[in-house]
Amino acid sequence: MFFKPMPIFIGVISFMIVIRCLLKKSNNGFDEAVDEFIKRENEANFTRKDFNKLSLNYVTPCNDLPFKSYPQEDKFKVVIKKQDLVKRKINLEMIKLPQNLSNTDLKEQFGINNFDKITILEEHYNSYIRGLFEWGVELINLDNIEDAKKVLLEAKRLEGNISQIYSTLSKIYLKEKDKNSILQLKKDVENMELSLKDKALKSINEDLESL
């Protein structure tokens, strides 16, 4: 007894064959790129390096941040939480890596055997920067501008990859009518490696035009 193939199944197979033929005609090197990626990934998965010989950009947090004791009132709960987060992060070992490195890049540069440790150290840095930014915002919400500046300037010193760090600092300088500080901020941002540099500079330029 013979069974007839299901029409839907035949249609799916035919569709896949047509798509594959079309891709082959118009892949513009796609197959070669995939093959190259697979080759790189396979080689990276066998790359091993001595951690102690790696060239890493270690980050040293500032020890002069404006940690304070606050009353146990509802309006201070969030700023206490953000401040305590930074306190916990500040003693962690952390590194800053170049922007836009893929996992394959990381394994090639630092070795598959160091991949987990490298990503953890980078995450310490990223979470510290995020903590500084959020702490600074809460200080602004409490109208504690001087402490907010100290915190955000620490994030700037470490070249945190959060565009709002720089736009928020610019807004503080704008409120203070401090054109020189905005100009210096702009110059510093132009020389940084930020994924959203254009967004930060756009905000800074708008503030300059407002003065």
C-alpha cells in the first residue's frame, strides 16, 4: 500500500528549494562570509592564553564619592538604594573593553579559557557606570546638584558608554550658565569611544545654542 505525500509538506519543500536557489543567485558573497565566520569561531574556540600575560584596561574607581547618611524617609529610599549599589560595586575588579567586540573577537584576543572571567570583569565595569549614572539622576531629583556633578564626573572620567551621562552634565552646566564647561565637555566627548556619541553631541550642541 502506498501513501501519497501530504500536499502541505510538498509545498514547504518546494518553497525551501526555490528560496535556496534564489539565495545562491543573489547571495553576493553571503555563503563565503558565513564560511569565514564559522572558521573564525571554530579557531577561537581552541584559542587559549595565559591570563597574566593579557593586556587589559583595568579601571580604578574614585575613592572620593559623596556617600552620605540619609534619613529613613520615603523620599530618600531610591537615592539610598542607588548609593548602596555603587558602594558594593566600587570594590570589584573591573576592566573596560573596546566597543562592539563580538564573542568571537573576545575569544580570539583573550582566549576561550579566559572568556568567562573577561566578561564578568567587563560587566563589573558596566554595572558600576550604570550605578553612577542612576545615582547621579536621583541626586538631581533631590536637587543636590553638587553631589550629582561629582558622581556624573566620575562616570565621565571612566568614559562610561551611556550618552545621558554627558547630556545630563551638559544640562547642569547650562543651568549654571557655564559655557566653558560645556565646551570642554563637548571636546572630551568628541575624543571618546561611545556607541551613541552623536546623540550626546547633539544634546550638548543644543545646550550651547541656548546660551
